Amino acid sequence: MDRTHEPLPQLAHGKTLHWLGLYSTLRYWQRNRRTRRQLALLNEQQLADAGISTAERERELAKPFWR
């Protein structure tokens, strides 16, 4: 029996890429939401240690999750 990999037909391959792109986008949005939530919890000392000003934090927290 031949065990070589056959490429997916073009239509199925395109659908696979579409779902992977959608999954990647959703994970990106989730990461934005999570990291901004963590940023909101930092106190002034922690912000200073990270080199982030209060104004920079406020600008970042004002962004929607998809940006």
C-alpha cells in the first residue's frame, strides 16, 4: 500500500485555510482582551518597572479588543 500524502483538493484546502484564519483571528482577539485585562490590574510601581506611563496604559485600555 502506498502511504504518500495526497494534497487536499483545492476547494477543501481553501476551506481549511479559511477556518485556520478565523481561528487565528479569534485567538488574537482573546490575547488582546487578556493582556489588556492584566494591564488594567498593574499598579503605578509595576507600570514604572515595565516602562509604561499611565497615559500609555489608558490609550491601550481604550482600544477595542479587535485592534
